[in-house]
Amino acid sequence: MTETVTTKNAPTLVTETSGAPKGRVWTGRILSTLAILFLLFDAAGKLAMPVFVVDAFARLGIPTHLGVGIGVLLTVCTVIYAIPQTAVLGAILVTGFLGGAVAIQMRAGSPVFETVFPVIFGVVVWAGIYLRDCGLRRVFPLRR
């Protein structure tokens, strides 16, 4: 999201991180990178279906033949999140995916941490974008 700002002297390019403290932008990039790596690791587990994933699927009541489809879906959502131009759409898709994870954990009667972890992780996904994208901060400003 860039825009051209014209001044008396010459037009200058304002990037999505212009005016933001570098620490905030780098914190957002780090959070986003960690989220992407975790999501890709999770997707790889669903595609490879190691024993611990098969056991988790059985405990949650998910047929194992759905593992590949879930893994592909998570990979696509994560790639969309990883591309800066489509990161907000990707975050929306990842949030939907994580909402499904919460519902499945609740239905299975999982412990509180396993049920709440997708919500916490969703906050990390959105915090990564929020810290590095001034356009998103303009739409959803935090007020003091």
C-alpha cells in the first residue's frame, strides 16, 4: 500500500511503513514470520500424517483421510498471509481456519489451553500485520 505525496519540491513515495518506528515494524515482521513458520509446520504435519497427528485426529474425531485436504487448505491460507499485498485477506482466512480449530477442540472436550491456543495464535497473526501496516492501523486505530 503505497501512495504518492506531492510537496512543493517534488513528489515522494510513502510506503506502508513510513512514519512507523522501525522497532514496531520489525516486531510485526518477526511475529508474522513466526506465525508463517508455525502454520507451515502444522500444514506439513497434516500432509505427512505422522503418528502424533493421526492420534490427534482420532482424539478429535476427524477422519484421517481429511488430513491432506486440511493441510492443503492451511498451506494456501498461509501463503496468502505471507504475501504482503494479500496479507490481510490471508489473516482473515487463517482466522477462519483457527475458528474451526477452536470449535473442534470445544466439541472434543479438550483442555482449556488446547482450546484457547488457536485464539492466542490468531492474535499473534493479526498483531504481526497491525504492527507493520499503517493502513490497517488507520482503519482500526488504538486510542489512548
